[in-house]
Amino acid sequence: MANAVVLALYIKLCFVFFFFFISKIIISVLLYRRWKRKQMVCKDGMTVMFRSPMMQSLPSDAFLKKTLKLSNKDIIGSGGYGTVYRLTINESTAFAVKRLNKGTADRDRGFERELEAMGDIKHRNIVTLHGYYTAPHCNLLIYELMPNGSLDTFLHVIMKNVVKFLVSLDLLKFKKIAVGAARGLPYLHHDCITHIIHRDIKSSNILLDQNMEARVSDFGLATLMEPDKTHVSTFVAGTFGYLAPEYFDTGRATTKGNVYSFGVLLLELLTGKKPDDEVFIEEGSKIVSWVKAVVQEELYVLDGRLENCPDDEIDNRPTIAEVVKMLEKIRSDKALTD
């Protein structure tokens, strides 16, 4: 009788350990599959590539195959918008692939906004969108790759020493970067039908190509405006420190709001400080007032009217077309004196 009880207990324990072992295997397989899905950028979707000389030379099936093999090791940037990967086709051809997760109306709308804004844009100072890929769980935007990364990284990672930065403005091609970043905006404000208000002009959305030429990027918050309108009423969106004060008060997105943001960007270029620098937070100020109070002597490199770009009064700001002309004049005058 005792032997029978021991045998029954033994069999019961064997079953328990067996099911425990099997459950561990199943959980491990599920976790592995989940990890594998995270490693992969996207699958089971549709690719749309725009016509361009670069894209026509690439077989679509080979392009898609390489896109689906992107993983964490290919990541070159990330943020609230999603993740950016480097897609290398061959030694001479590479792209930047932005992955936008689905799941919320705001994320889906961001993808739609980028397509609406970027689909027909062709300008040397705006990043080119080559195509997109849409799948049940994510969307991909396929852009030209900017080898020198963002202006934000260039200013705040590569160049950390503010004093050295100010002394070396010419060496760092400040004027070239400023002019390049500015040139894309009049095209958006006036040449595109309908007009485009970016709403998120900042250093991390200005990318630098192999020649340090600046390109405007990231149209996830862009809004379209009919040519006969002066503003678009929206929910306030953008990046703290760059947004125009009247936009906070009214929710009206305007071209002059972009001018304010660009003016903050110019001050960031001049000082090497971010608009949300801890200095401003501690003092309860902002970069615009800090520059005027602390480093006024450095503003000699700017045309007097350029100082009004980040003016609190919208009517005091120049148009972005005027900004471009002033920057180009400063650049050409400097070239003549060198």
C-alpha cells in the first residue's frame, strides 16, 4: 500500500515537472517571437516608391527585402516621433527609414501629414521623401540620408565648448547653415499650393548633408493652409522654447510663427545653447531675453532686422523671404571682405 502511494506521488510529481518544463518552453518561444518582431522594422505591408533617378535604378523586390531586414543595430536616431534607421543598399546608396508605430489617431495623423506635405516637394533645402511603406502595425517613410546628422547633434554633441564655438563661427560655416535652413521655408510658405506651415522648426529637424548644406525635415506636425488664408487654427503642438507666444495664446499657426522659431534657431547657432538650457530654467527666462541681456555683443553678426525674428510682437517680425535676403547679404558681404 505504501509503495502504491509513493508511486502515485512520484507519477504526480513527474507530470507537474513535465508541464512546468513544457510551459517554460512555450513561454520562451513566445518571448523569442515577440523579441524577433521588435527586431524587425515592419512586415506584411505595401510599398509605394516615388519616381526619381535614384529609385528607378533599384529593383523594388531587393529594396523591400533589405528594408524588412532592418533591426536595432541599424538605428541612427529616435524620439517621440518614432525610430530612424540607416538602410544601406550598396557602397554608394543609402536611405533613412523613419518607423512610425500605429495605435493612436495622433500617430496615424502624423504619418498622413508627412505624406500630404512631402509628396510633391522638390527643393534643395528640404529633405527628399522617396517613398513609404504601410503595414498593419507600423508605417515607414523612406527619406534621403543626411550623412552629417542633425544640427542639434552638431551643435550640442560635436561642439560643446561655447567660447570656442563663438570664436569659430566662420570655420563652422554658420552662415551657410543658416542660409540653407532659411531657404526651404519661403518655398513652403509661398511656392507650395497649398501653403505649408511646419510648426516644429528646431535644430533637431534641420539635417546636414555631406557638404554641410542644411535641409528642413520632419513634417509630422505640419499643417496645410489655403493661399487666401492668414492662419490655421490648431491644437498647440511643437517644441517648448521654439514656439511663438501668440501661438500659445490663440492656437493659430502662421508663417510668422515659423519665423519666430527660426529666430530662436539663429540664436541657438550663435550661442551654442539650447532653448531649454538649464540656465534659462533656473532664471525663469528664455533664450531670446537671455541673449539680449547677456551676449548682446555677439549679435553684431546679425542684420538689425534679423534680431526681430524672435520678437514677441508678430507684426515686428520680418517675413521668411526677407530673412533669406538678409542672411544672403550677410554671407556675400563677408565673402567680399575675406
